Amino acid sequence: MSISVITPHYNDFEGIKQTHNCLVKQNTDQWEWVIVDDCSDPFTKESLKEYFKQHNSSNIKLVFNDKKTTGSVCRNIGVDHANYNHLVFLDSDDIISEDFVSNRNVEVEDFVVFRNTNILDEKGNNKPSPTASSNYLDHFLQAKFIWPITSVLWNKEYLIKIGKFNSDLKRLQDIELSIRALILSENYKVIDNKVDFFYCVSPIDIKKRPIDVICGAVDYLINYMHDNFKLDKRQRDLVTGYYFLCVRYFNRSENKTDIVHVQHSLKLFYKKKYMSYFSYLRALTFLKLYKSNIISSDLFIRLNRYFYK
């Protein structure tokens, strides 16, 4: 069985070389690599072209967007260019072991999750990623992200059937896709495998991921789930985990006027009945106490984690 590995790319030539090095070391040649460049700067584009002239391979496709889009749009373009019916999405800053492809020589109905991955922090420290043995949908509804997108091996036909990545979302695209896939699928499986994928993470950076963008993505997500999925009350109660995500970013912000974005999201959680009126008032009180410096940053986070995470 052959798989298509899809990598969105923007100005990360060193990352592309690292990924290429991982792929050429695979213990099987049953793969293709589709790189979708999202309008990188001219120097990076030329560097890519020259590099793959020197490392020419029929296994590799290099696709250039003619205008800047998003990672989700690039991944969807990659799906359209993929030759094989089994797909994996791999970012250029992550690392795979030499048996990554061969380990995925399995039958796939809708999708298969290879959930044993390790996390590499910005210092290169290695630790296991969070896992769960059941209730996978519950974890994603609660903003507990128990597998990254590269852990999923997709059936291309199924991914296209459910609409691929939602290009309207600015953040949380892979999370929303996991929720949608788990709700709609009747034929997926989760495999306990040896660790063969290393997911690189970095600390919250408000400059790269501004609070208004994060809150806007959360707002879109909860509106989308409200309009498209019939979650029961127990499931809806879990979704406040995304409010806590907004709180975490607000806590990292140096500008407390950013509270307006969190308050807007909070009102939406109440309006869409993801939290009760009492829960809404309590969260609003925590925000006002923190903004007025009556409670510390640490206490603000601990209170919100206790009640909303």
C-alpha cells in the first residue's frame, strides 16, 4: 500500500530539507510527497526549485500557490494533487522515523489513528503526548487534543466526502476536522503503535497567534458545532474547554483591553447554551476581577481551569 504525504509550506526551507531527509530514509519507497508552497518569498521558492533539481525524484511533487492562502487551503490542494488513496499530513517542522510509512501499511475504511507520538518542545526535550483509551470525541469537545493531525491516516475518498479541511477557520482547523470526522464516521479505528512521529511544539506566542484570532476561531467553531451537530447536554457542557483556551491566551496577553475578545466569546458560549447563566456570570466575574488586578494571574488561571476546563 502506498501513501501520499502532504506538507503545507511557507518560508521554511530548512524544515523541508529535514522532512526530505526523513522520507528518503524510509525503509520502503511506497510513498509520494506533495509539497504545497503557500507563496513563499522569491528566494525561498528558488531555493526549493534548485534543491529538488538536485534531488530529483518521481516520488516528489512541488506545487506553488500563486497567492497567499492558509495551511488548510494548502492541505486541501495537496489532497487534490495526491495520487494515492491513503493520506497523511506532515508539517515541515515535525520528524518521522524510518519506519513511519511502513507502519501505516494497514487497511483504512474512513481513517486510522496511530496515537503513540512524542512531543518535542523548543529545547528538544522529548515527552509522550496526551492519550485517551476511549471517549475520543469527548476529549476533543473539551479542547483536550489527544492526537495531532499527523497521527491520522486518511482514506482520501472519506476525507473528500466530509469536506476536507474547513478553510474558513483561521486556527483549530485540524481540531475541527477531528471532531467532524469522529461524529460522522462509523468506520474508524485507533491503533496503539510504537512511537514513530515526533511533534514539535512551541510556547504560546501572542504575536504569532493574537488573542482576537484565537477567540475568533473559537467563536466560529462553537457556532459551527451548534448549527451542524446535535450534541447532547453532556457533550455541550464539555465545550467550555474552548472558553478556557481563550482565557489562556488572554492571560498571556500584555494588553488587558484584549478582554473584549474574551467577553465576546463568553457571551456566545452562553447564547448558544454551552454554559448556564450562572456559569456565564461566574466567568464574567473572574474576568473583571483579573482586569482590575484584584486576583493574580495564577489564581485567574486556576479558577478558570477548575470550572471550565
